[in-house]
Amino acid sequence: MTPARPLPLPDGPQLGLRERKKIKTRTAIRDATYTLIKEQGYDATTIEQIAERAEVSPSTVFRYFPTKEDIVLTDDDPLLLEELCGRPTGEPWTTSLRYVLRRAVDLGTAEEPEVTRLRSRLMVEVPAVRSRMLESMSVTGRLLAGAVAERTGRDEDSLEVRVYAMSLIGGLAEVSLYWAENDFRDDLRELLDRALGVFEHGLATTGT
């Protein structure tokens, strides 16, 4: 759920022409959407306008993204999780998480800072986007549960793994919301570290 650019898979196979075309079309749709939203707002932007700007048909847009909200929210979670699973097996779990998530944040804020902020702001300001975000969290949580299970040797359907995975996904979503609600004043990496610190050390009681 982090605002991220796609991460390159290390030492992965070269993509074929068909896959490269899919990525190109997907990117064109998302770029067209962001441009239109910046020009005229989220509600005024239609699938037909997006298709025209991306030079594809409306049916193609729907084939890649079931709803307009998905265009804004869809991350490259499978790529992030594949990189997470590729970390050294002896590395502490939170160290692995911090490494992968920092890479995602660094790529997103360095290469497309305006888009990164736009996505986070839409999660706060547009009820339909917020609602769809909550729906998508369950899918991402199931993907993460598989990675957690592989690292810990636990059953991915166990209550403990499911609770841990969904707690982490929910926490990362809150990082993006908090960042936007506070006008992006905070450093996103620091917010991420603070969130992961809660998972590492728990929530300390402050004095009154």
C-alpha cells in the first residue's frame, strides 16, 4: 500500500514483447489518469476521457483496471513481495521490510513526487478511493501472508499470520493517509520507520 513506482526484479528473466506491451499500456492509462485528475479533478475525469488520452479503447481501460479507483490505487505489490521474499533468510523480518519499503518510497518520491502526493491526497479526499483502498487491503494482506508464512515457517492461513499481515497492511495505509492529512510536511521515510518501530517494539505508554 505504499505509494511506489514498480521495483525492478533483480536477476529476473527478460520480459517478452507481449509483457512489455502490457506494461506500456498500463503505464499510459495511469499517466493519462493522473494528468486528467490534475487538470480537472477526480470526479470530472471519466473512463472515456482516460481512454482517449491514453489512445486506447474504454474496454481496454476496464480490462486493466476494473474501476477508476483501481487506476489510482493499484500498486506493484507482487513485485514488492517477490523482492521481499528474495531477502536473505537469516535477515530479521523487520530489517527486510524496512529495506524493501524504503526502496519503494525512494523510487516513488524521487521519480514521481507529484504523482506520489496526488495518490495519497486522493485516498484522503475522495470517499470512493478510500472505500476501494479498504477493499484492496484484503487482497494485499493475503499476498503478504504468504511471504510471512514462508519466512516464519507458519501456515499462511493461521490466525497469527493473518493478523500480522493485515496489521502491517493497515499500518502502511495509515502512513500514507497521515502523510497527506498533514500536508506532506513529514519525511515519508521517517514515518515509515516510526510505523515499523511500533511492530518491532510495541506501543509505549507516554507520561501524562
